[in-house]
Amino acid sequence: MRTEESKTASTILYSLLIFLTFIKVEARNYKQVCSSSSCGEINNISYPFRLRGDPSGCGDPDYELSCVNNKTILEIFPGKYYVKNISYEDQVLRLVDVNFANANRSCSLPSGSVENTDGFVTDFRFKGVLDSLGSRFRFVKCSRNISSLQEAANHTTVPCLTRNGSYVYAVYDGEYSYYNPQPSCSVVSLAPVDLLHDINYKFPSYEAVMELLEAGFFVGWSLECRDCSLAGKSCVVKSWDKPLTYICERGQYACPTL
């Protein structure tokens, strides 16, 4: 008798778990009819995005933006980025690090790193930094001056952060490649840029570097890839027609950068 009761209880529990999982998936896929929000120059904030303070059910909570001083901000821990444009057709955002958005605050490191040191986006909400070949600046701190060395030709001195025997450089990396810092140096942060140059390209000054940092970069999003990541799977392109669609596959690896 107890065996039958145990089987019945197990069946009920299993059915309940299936039901709750279904409800959770349906809640994620549910799109409440909401009017688009606006903040500053961004006037088309709609699903999957939402502004903090929008009615519950409008947009996806994973893609919440905030409006501060009439500027739209996206947080990708631990960084903060101004949203300059949202393209729903291409499913991309143009972002500018808040530390580089104003020339008066140019003496700063990035507020955070969208990418890890291997050049991959680790936030499950986004599927990759989008530019020609993944260009970026790596900010490195060194215990000695290396700008005169031939192998450091692409190191641009950051004058305002170089002091008291500590040297800071912006190192341009024009493609996804392994960066091996000098023995006296270590990478402290990364900042993507929308530019393609030879990996050893030397910028004439940090002002030239700042122009690129102030222009920002593109990053893509995909709810399908988000859901794949949460399920412990990888996502691959199903259709290249815009907007792109994806499918989940077994195994874990980064969603493709386009």
C-alpha cells in the first residue's frame, strides 16, 4: 500500500514540476501589449527591453534599462553603458562606456569589461560584440616604461594615469588573438571599439584612442541564445534572414559573433 502511495506522490510531484516549468517558459515568452518607452535620444524602447519603472509584464526583466539624467543606461556587470541606438531588425545595441562618453572624464579606465581577456562576452543576455574582427583596447599597467621597445609598438601611453613609476598603456588589438603582455605588465581592463586596423597599428596619441572609445561599439542580443545558455546548451544560427533566429544544441560554447 505504501509503495502505491509513494508512486502516486512521485507522479503528482513530477507533474507539478512539469507544470511549473511550462508556466515559467510561457511567462518568459509572454509579450504584454505595451506602448514603447523613451528616455532622452532613445524613443523606441520596446520588447524585449523595458525601462525601470515600466508596468510589470512590459518587456523582459533580463533586458531592463534605466533612465538617468535623460540618458538610457544598460548595466553589464560591473560596467555601465549609455545606449546610443537600438536596432530591433539587426538585434544590436550601440553602447558607450559611461567613463568615455564625456571628454571631460577622459582620465578613466573602463567602468567594466564587456568581454573577458579572451575576447568573449560572458553575459548570457548578449551573444557577442559585433564589429569586423573583434577590435578592442586592452588597458595594461606596467612597472617600467616600455613604449620605446619595438615589441610594444602598439602601446599608446595614457598620460593622465601614468605616474609614480606606474605606466598605463592602451594596447590596440585588431583581431581575436592571444595577447601576451610584457613581463612587467598586466591587463587591468578591456574596452571594445568599432574599428579594424592591423594588430600592430600605433595610435599617434591617447586623444586619438579616446575618439574611438567615445564612439562606442555594437553588441548583439538574442532571447534564443539567452534561453540556450540558461539551459546549459549552445546556440547556433537557424536562419540568417533578419531578424536572425537561433536554435539550441547540446554542449556549451559561446554564441557566434557576427
